[in-house]
Amino acid sequence: RMSRSCLSDPSLRIVADASTVINLNASGRAAAVLRAVPNRLVIVDTVLAELRTDRRTGRDDAAMVRAVIDAGLADVVSLGALKGDHFEALVTGPAAETLDDGEAAAIACAVEEGAVAVIDDGKAVSLCSRRYPNLAVASTLDLFAHDAVLAALGRDALADALHGALQFARMRVPPQQEEWVVGMIGHDRARSCVSLRATVRFGLLSIYPDSGAR
């Protein structure tokens, strides 16, 4: 069957950027997802600081992620504890070749620890593929799409979580996972999710005639 998630090695830690935390929080099922995924979540303190200062979502994402950390579902790593110069290399230089502090910190940590970087920004993903071709990169959707998450939440609750992340955080959906997402949430809800490509939202029945929620 189609691979739903790239998180195939449970021994690898996963390092999230701010968008991942925001997507998980918007789903309303952050703790349940993190309990189910076998990979241990790591958050760099730079990302926590970014969440504290960014209130655009209307939710207190910093408080939500702190609750996840206090529940023992994530570890915090200090940017200052990283020994390499990857962070500096990712935040200095031409704008086209640099990232914001949170994304850069997550990637630097993942590179140094041999972990998986969980990032959703297309520019950051592209930069990783050029600079760190051996780095494993996942998206927030790979967390939701993990078989263990479907088993733990059940189809209906997972569909609701996906819809929440899409609707309230505009979660990015990689093209190869669009069909699965539409099949999970159904055509009607997919049409209202503006982070899905327009061709997916408005050409659903012709593109994915058999992928509606069952």
C-alpha cells in the first residue's frame, strides 16, 4: 500500500520547528499524537522562544507545548549546547539562502544529533536537500500519517485532528500525501482547507474519484 509516513525508524529522535508545534496544537490532539508516535520529540529552546513571542494563531502555543513537555512527551535542547556551526550557517547570508531562527535551530539540532528534522516550510526543505542531503526530513503530516497514530486515535478522531490542523493552522500538505488527506477528511471538508492546492480542493471528484471518506 501507499507509504503514509516517512517515519520508518522508531529509534531516531524527531526535532520540530514552530510550525510543527502550531499544527499539532491546532489539531486538538497534540498529546495523543505524540504518545502514539514511537519517535521521541525534541524541541530546541529557540523554538520555544519563538512560540512565546508569536501570538498570530490566537492560541497560546507556548503554553500548550509546555504542557506537552511537562507531561514527559518531549525533550528540550538548548541551542547553546550544540557544538557545530550549522545554526550560524543557516541564519547568515543572502535572504534566499537563510532561514528564521526557529527553523535553523531545529535543522542544526537534527544535523548534529543524527535526528529527523520535522519542518513544513518549502524553502527550508529545499535548503536542507541542498546543504544536508543525508539529513532525514519529515513534515508535520508524517506524524499524523503514522500507522501508530491511526491505531491510537481511530479514523474519525484522526480525520478531525487533520481537519483542525488544516483549518486552523493551514498545515502544509506535501503533494504525495494529498490523496490520503482528502480520503481521510472527505471532499466536503477538504474544500474549505485553503492550504490544500486549489486543484485539489476544487477538482476533487475528478482527481480523486475513489478517495472520499468511507
